[in-house]
Amino acid sequence: MIDTTATSDGAPASSADAPSAAVPRPEARPGYRGRVSIRAWWASRRAFGFDVLVATSAVALGLTLRMGRYAGLADWPYLHQVSAVLTGALLLHRRRAPFGSGVAICAVALFYPTHALFFAAYAAGAYIEDRRRAWALIAALVLMGSQPWSYPAPLTIVSSGSIALVPALLGLYVAARRRIRLDRAEQAARERELGFERVRLEERSRIAGEMHDVITHRVSLMVLQAGALRTRARDEDVRASAEELRLVGCKALEELRGLVAVTRSEQQVGSVVATPRAVLDVSDLVADSRSAGVPVELVVLGEPHATSPVVGRAAYRVVQEALTNVHKHAPGAVVDIRLHYVGDEVQISVRNSAPTRAAEITLGAGGSGLLGLRKRVELVAGTLRTGPLPDGGYELLAILPAGASTTTLTTGEPA
């Protein structure tokens, strides 16, 4: 459910009680936008009307009750009336420009003070965000209200200054209440977002459990059937192929359990289970591709050094995805894999020549492909470049920082 209300400036503000991805946006009802505009128009007119009322009251008080017995810096018969009207007009800007209007009222009060000083003191405390500027203006307004040059008696100065200070303190109290309300609203929004995130995490864990139960059941059946075929088969080649199929299934089950463990981890979202640093090893991927009939050459350059778990897994996925793409799109191609250790970086280059025949088996689609691989590499502060080669082949080049920590990941994608 989405509630829409009008803010103080008339703009609609929305808050969601459930994740936006799971809740459809309600259709606009006829006349809805018109009603929002009317509310915003009335809110602005009401605020302006209140400012006019305040300014009128200040002018009336200034014309009726005089604050000073003596003229200020100028001696003019109509100085009292002009000062009251001018300061009242300045109060119309007490919300939009509280500091500027307050300074102008202080300047007018030097010639003749009026009751607009009290309203300006309240505006200074209520609407000026900078507390230093607010207190400086309040001090000036209190000084203008006490008029020590006209009433030198200490008791008179203190009493008149206190009268001018009361509305300023009231304005400061109103501003503090407003800030507390805003802070509470922001805290409620943060808590609501954390609640949504907790729901998403629980849903992700539930889906991971279901995925594990479904896929492991099917793959386990494949492994068992491959083991039975290996036992019953009389042909040595068939037994070897069945054993290879069984090992591949066991490896898939192991990787699936690792991914589910990451998804169910109670640590930071996207983090991996704590494992020690290790040297990147893609020999199993190379062996699997060679057994599938793909000629692969692996070259390691530089001095191999251990990488963090998250970088090691990302590098492993880079090579795995590259070989999978060769199996899909470049049958008969020759693959060259180079792992180059340069300083604190690992450069992974996977090149394949042009395919020599059309694909005989469709392996299917639906994965994230190079787009997901690029995102995975960027999550560990690495770079990924892909593109065709002049000879009709294809190249994938990834540069990964060997020392990236698991906290580099900030999204919900498992490493």
C-alpha cells in the first residue's frame, strides 16, 4: 500500500509499507492530481495569509504602541509610522529570508524601534538553520529592543531585553521540535528499509534452500545412474565415460552446496564463507575441457601468489565462463589461457581461435553471461574487456586485484 501526502512545499511524498518490487503501483484515479494540486495551492495560500496576518498585527501594534520616547538616528515627524509600516512589510519575508529580513529590521530599528522586533526574533530562532547566525541576529534584535541608549537604567535594560528574548527562545524551541520530527521520520524510513532488506534476505535464503533441494535431487540421480552404469557396463570406454560423468556430477553438487552456503550466510550480503587465501587453480577446468574434446593450453607467467577468497572465486568464474562460451559458440577452436601475475594483480587472458565447424549440440541459454561476469569482476574492483580478434577468434581479458577483501562486495550476488 502506497500512501501519498503533500509536503509543506506542496510536492507529493510517498512511503511504501512493502518492497516496491512486490507491490504494484496503484492506478491513478480520475481527479486525483487535481485534488493534490488544490491541497498544495491551499497550503501555500494559508502560509502566505498567516504571514500577512503577522505583518498586519506588527504594523498595528507599531502604530498604536510606541517603543521609544526619543527619535533614533533621525528626527522626523513621521518616523514612527514609517518605521512600523516598513518593518511590517519586511516580516512578509520572515520564512523565505529570515536572516536578511531580520538584519533589515535591525537597521530600521536604529532609527525607530517597533514591535516587529519581537516577530523577527521568533523568525530568527525558528527558521535560520545556522545556529551561530541565528544567535547573532537574536542578540542584535534584543539589543534593539532593550534600547540601552534611550533607557540607561539596568533594570529597564534587563526587563526589555528579556521581553525581546522570549519570542526568540520560543522560535528555537519550535525549530528543535521540527528537527526532532524530521529525525524521527528519517529513522523510521531507515528502519522500514532495514525491514525490507531483512525480508529480502529471508526470501533469498528460502529460494536458495528450494533451489538446493530441487537441483541436488536431480543431479544426485544423475550421479547414481552414472555410478550404476559404470558398474554394469562391459565396455571399458563406457565405464570410463560413466565415471567421468559421475565425477562431474559430484563436482557440481559440491559447488552448489558452496553457493547455497554463501547465500544463507549470516555475514555481510554478498560475502563469502571465511576461507584462507590460496593460489588460483583452474587445472580442473582445463582437464574437463580437454576431456570434452577442446584443445586448451594453460600458461602461467610471473610468480604465482595467493589471492583472497573472493578474488579467487571471481577469477575461477572468469575462466569457467570463457570456456563455457567456447563450448557453446566456437566448436573446434583452440583455446589459450594465460594467468599473468604482475605486482598485486592477476591478469587472466582467454583467447580462442575461430570455430572450425557449426555447433552440433545446443547447450541452452538463460544465464547471466558476460554481463553477469562483468558485474562480478567490477564488484572486486577489477576490469573486464572482451572483443573479437582479427583472425575470427575471441578474447576475454580480466584484471583483478589479488588482495581485494570480501567486504568489496556490496550487493546480494553471491561471490
